[in-house]
Amino acid sequence: MDTAANGRATRLMSLLNRPVILLAAGLGLSAAAGSGFLAVVNHSLDPALVVPLPGLYFLLSAIGTGMFAAFEQEMTRAVSRALALGHDESQVIRHQVRNAAWVGVGTIAAVCAASPYMTRHWMHGNWVVFAELVLGLVSIWAAFLVRGVLSGRQQFRSYAITMVVEGLARLVPSILLAVSGYGSTWAYGLVFALGSAAAAVSGLFVARAPIPVAAPEGAAASGEPETANQAAARLARLTGGVLAGQVLMYAVPLVVTSRLTAPKDAALAVAVSSAIGLTRMALLILFPLQAPLLPKLTAAAAHGRMDAVRRTTAALVAVCVGAGLAAIAGTGLFGPWVLRTIMGTRADLSAGFLMELATGTLFLLVANVLQSALTALNRQQTVLVAWSLGVVTMIAVFAVPLGPLTTAAVASMIGPVVTAALMTADVLRVTRQPVQEAGSQGSEPKESGSQGSGPQELGPDGKLPARPQDRSVRRIVGSR
């Protein structure tokens, strides 16, 4: 009996230690904290006092994630590539932090320059909430960088801890404010803004854990270390793409609620913001999938194993499609009840409208998985173009004179469809290229002055650069 019980306990601990399980647990608490925060403020404050807080929530998500999420992804790619090829990770970390600092300073300056417009339109003139927005952006900047290092090192237990800390730092104080009766707009906003700061601080401590990955033998001779200019160019492209993606995800609630400014529409504006937040919850499954996905894809791409990149990406896309379809069905069945009873909204929205919002989320799920594959393949320019075309399509919908709910539904769907289609085409094209696996050329003779048999970086067209002797052969054949 003891042996059987010990065996079951060992299997359970092994399951709980898997990266996806650890990250899902951390994400579950983080997601519950975000939804719980909105529910607490909706139940404890008058709608007129709640109105600035959805603006804070969505602007932090749109600007913070849009400008700074690329830091985590590029840091993950750079650190995991360095470890896979046996390079020094400290050099690429310094490159990424320096580039992130410039982007962060520029972002804060731009936000402050636009503060009169942002405060008037989305925070209803509450300048204290705007100050909390700036504080929250600094917190998110630090949290993304710390998590990028943890993900690149595959320290997923430590990564999950930062998510747990962030969730608790937002949820527990919010509940205490509501119970004590001291809750106010500025107090809830401060709690939400400081959640990411708590996560970043906790990440600095848990980063001391052992790194569970090591470079394979002989990897130090394969591939060149990433230069500062390469890191800056890739970060710039990916930041532009991620920012466009966040605009695509969060412009809908900001635009629609800005058109519902009459006092009689306050409840409807809150309901639309809450509905979009609810239907976007399916995106949360990305984080426990993406954190271990990007290091794996990066290592495979660094060694030229395009078949592995394609298989892994296809499997994750299938998971996202299944989760998206389940979310659409669940939203149609329970969405209106959740909004009214749990989220505390005071305006009713139809199940069909919620299902249309959830359909857009399905394509956002697919696009985000494809973005990880493109980042691993150094195709950051495709990420930028695809998300930008999605934004252009969405803006075209905003220009059509439709009702606010119709605009929200159509814009939520058509932009992500365009983005996912373009990304799919490029991933399929690049991974079809005939690329030899690392070490497969070991039996072939090498000419003097050649690059050796190590893996090479993909060029801008997604293909391996031609060697000098290959170009010579083509010239000879062409002359015949």
C-alpha cells in the first residue's frame, strides 16, 4: 500500500512540475485576479466612480503589453538561443535591457505628451488615475524583462511564481478595500498599477534558481553571437508588431466606449468593456503555452530543424482552435449570466453579440501562436506587417457608420482573420525550405575558408544564405 501510494504521489508531483501545469496554475490565479478586480470595483463603487478604471485597465494592457511585451519575447529568444548555441547569456541580456530602456523612456514621454487627450477621453478627467497609468507602465516594463530572462532559461517554476505574486498583489488588497469600506477610484487604481511591480521584484529573487538547460556538446562552435545592432533591429520590428497587435485587441473597447459618453450610456459602456474583457479571457491559455513554446522553437530554428518548428506550431494552433471553439460555445451559454451576476454589469448584452466577440478571440489565439513561430524564425518583419494589416482593416470598419455594438462585433472579427491568414502563409513558406539539421554535414568535406557545418541564421527571405562556393556553381551552370 505504501509503495503504491508513494508511486501515485511521485506521479502527481511529476505532473505538477511540468512547465505547462506550473504556468497554468500561475496564470489561473493571475486571470482570476484580473477578473476579480473588475468584479470587486463593479460591486463596491458607483458606476460614475468605476468609469475611469476600465480606461486604466485597457490602456495598461494596450500600451504596456503593446510596447513592452516584445521585451519578454525577444529576451526569451535571445537567451534561449545563446544557451542552445553555448554563448554567454549575459551579453544578450545587456543588449536587450539597453534597447528596452530606450523604448521605455520614449513610451513614457509619448504617454505624458498625450496626457490631456487620454485623461479627458478615457479617464474622465481623473489625473490621479493617469499618474497610476504611468506607474503601471514602469511596473510592466520591469516585469516583462525579468520574465523574459526566466523563460529563456526555462525556469518555468520561477516564472509561475511571478504570476502568482502579481495576481495576489492585485486581488487581496482589492478585497480588503471593499470589505473595509475604504475603497475609492484612486485606491483601486493604485493597487492594480503596482501588481506588476510586485511580480518584477519577486522575479529578481527566484531568478537565482538553477538553470535547467545546458548547451549541447560542440554547440559553442555553431552560430555567431547576436550583435547589438541585430538585437536592436529585431526588437524594433517585434515591438512594432506587438504594438499593432495590442491596438487590434484593445482599440475596440476604447473606440466604442468613447462613443458612449452620454450619462444614460454609462452602464452600457461598462457592460461592453466587461464583455470584451470576458471574451478575451481565452487568450490567457496562451501564456502557459507560449512561455515553453518560444525557447523550444528558437532552439529548433537555431539548429535548422524546420520540420520540428512546423510540427510544434501546428499542434499548438490545433489546441488554440479547440479552446476557441469551446470558448465560443461557453460564452453563448453562460456569458450574459456571468456579466450580470458575477461581473456586476447593469446593461444586458445578447449571447449572439458575445459569441461574435469570442470568434475574434479564436483568431487572436491562432495569430499569437504563429507570432511565436515567426519570432523563433527571425521573421519579426512578418509579425509587424501582419498585425498592421489587421489594424488597417479594423480602422476601415470604424469608418463605416454602424451602431456601436455592430461596430464592436465586426471589428473584433475581421482584423484578426486578416492577421492570422498572412502569418499562416509565411510560416508555411519558411518552414518548407529544405534546411539541413545541425551536424548533418559532418561527413561532407569542407573547403578551406568555409563557414563550417554549424547552423546559420535565416536571412530576411526566410532562406539560408548561399555559401560562396554555391554562388560559384550557379555562375558556372548559368554560363553554360
